[in-house]
Amino acid sequence: MATGFFGVKLVYSATFFISGKFLSYFRKHAADVTTKTTASGLRFKEELQAITYLNELLQGFVHKEGFFAYHFSNFYSVRHMIPKQAYQEIHSMYAEKVPLKERIIRQCRAIAGELWKR
């Protein structure tokens, strides 16, 4: 959690240069940090905490329901990787942010996508 808030504060006070170059040369593999934090659920917890903090700091800079619904879709698509206790905790965090109807729609889309891949 501290890393997420440090990153938010750094971004909030930083100056940026946007280059048109594609700079991401990293390859994904099973041992990388993103895979581990996604599988443990830590990524989703930190994202929710950081965006909530930013939203309060910037007084509603993001359309909350749309943003959280999009991230809920990402979370739900990897739900099988996350331990049950962490899944329940993260799901309840999203329940506070995303209306039930929107969560059901996103869940149905994720399940339909999984079935389509088979």
C-alpha cells in the first residue's frame, strides 16, 4: 500500500515528457512482479486504494463507476488465480464502488469470453 501512495504522490508532483516511441521492451513471464501481484490480489487492492486517494485529492477526476467497472472486469477475469480470502476482500471493495447491475454485466461478459475461448 505504501508503494501505491508513494507512486501517486510522485506522479502528482512530477513533470512529464511524452514521447511517441514505444518504450516497453519487457517480456511477460511467470516470475515477473505483475504476475505475482495479480495472482495474490495485491495489484487490485493497491489500484483501488490509489485511485480512491487520487479521486479524493483531485475532487472527482475520474468517472468513478466507469473506471471501477473497467477494473472490476480485469479483476474478475483472473479470479481463479486469486486466493479465496483475498478474492472475497477485493470483491467487497468493488461492491462499494460498482453497482450490482454493472458487476453482473461484467461477470457475464467475462464468463462468455471464457466460454468463447474454449
